[in-house]
Amino acid sequence: MDKEGRIAVFLKIILVILGVAILITGGLLMYYAKGYMEDRENYDRIRETAYGRNVSSGVEEVPESGSGSGIDLDALKKINPDTAGWIIAAGGEIDGPVVQTTDDEYYLNHRFDGSKSSAGTFFADKASAPAFKTPCTVVYGHNRKDGSMFHPLLKFKDREFFNDHPSFKVITEDGEKDYQIISAFYSDYYDIPGVGDGETDPGKIFENAVNRSLYDTGAGSTGFDPTADRMVILCTCEYSGKENRMVVYGVIKG
């Protein structure tokens, strides 16, 4: 085979490899897109059950103060008895159920209805049981590339976003409660107060969190009374470091 023939064969091989790579890449993109779509459809069905009405895909405009009334927790518990409450944050971009069980791994890859999915479900750490009734409750959720689940927590890196959304709402059997955000920052998991650093004293968690905040939330002088106050920590992955997490701390005064 002469030189030109060898070049032609080489180019054909390259074209075949490129074609196979394109097909594989396209197939993977379709697979993941289908998964994201199924997750959103499932999520919308859960929200329709909770609100007792149709909801559209994407962000629903939900006021952060005075919203959430009418969340049907009884209907949710019929679907999943692990239901601990409902959370609304980031101007309604976060709007979904929170569960709690004795296995913190389960809801990393299971939807609210128990079906398997990498989207998982918002869940309260088992160490916080009973959720939202102990001085400090940690709630985890995935940071999804399509902007769903706890991805909007990353927007709290921006002080202007915090100024627009200084609180989040938790709905439980005890009613609706607005948690004032006292800190937002990202760090290595094992350095995060009350999450990965091993600290269990709510007062120290509060103080350390306020000191770590990316900006002054105005909460530094309020203090924390563990006998009356309640703290909720929202936590998701943040990819600027290998073990980084983005956390948002909210407090309701007793």
C-alpha cells in the first residue's frame, strides 16, 4: 500500500472513531436528559399532592413570607411515612418535602416516593431526630447540574441574593415557621460547624457559623438559646474543593 493509501485508511479509521464517539456521547446526553426530565416530573407530582393543585415545571413564584399554607402533610405521609416537613427557600426555587429516617444513605439515591434516582430527596440527618424539634437540624440535598434540588443554595454566595431572600420557611405539623438566615458560606465538610466538625453545642455552632459567614447578616448580636431557639442548616455540595459544601444557617427565636 502506497503512502496515499495508508493516509486514506488512517483517515477512515479516525472518522469511524469520531462517529462512534459522537453516538456514545449523544446517547449519554439523551440518557441523562431523560433522567432529569423524569426527576422533574416526579417532583412536580409530589408538589401537586402537597399543594392540592397543578404546578408547572421549573420555578414557581412562592413568596417567602406567608407562603406554604395548605401543604397537605397528611397526604404526603400516605406516600411516605418518613415525611418530616416541607421547605421553601431561595424565593421558591427550593420547594419540596423533607424526610428523615435512621439511614442517612437511603435518600441520597431515592426519590420521595421510594423510586431510585440520583436526584435523591431532601433529608434531615438522623442525628437531628426528631427533625425541626431539636435545637439544631441539618438538612441535606444534592447540588444538581440542572439547577434543581439544593443547587440554588449556591446563590447565597452573593450578598444581594441574601438581601432579597433573608429567610426560608419550614412547614411541619406544628405550623409554618420563618427561619432568619444568620450565615452562608462554603468550606471543607470537616470544618463546617455542626455538620462535619463534630461540634454539638448549639451555642458554639451558632457563634462559629456567624463568624464564618461570607457577609454580615446582622445576626451576630442575637445569640442562641438552645432551650427555646431552633436552628436549621441547609447543606449541599460545592465543587471548588474536593470535600466542599455550601451551607446556609437559619434560626427562629423561641
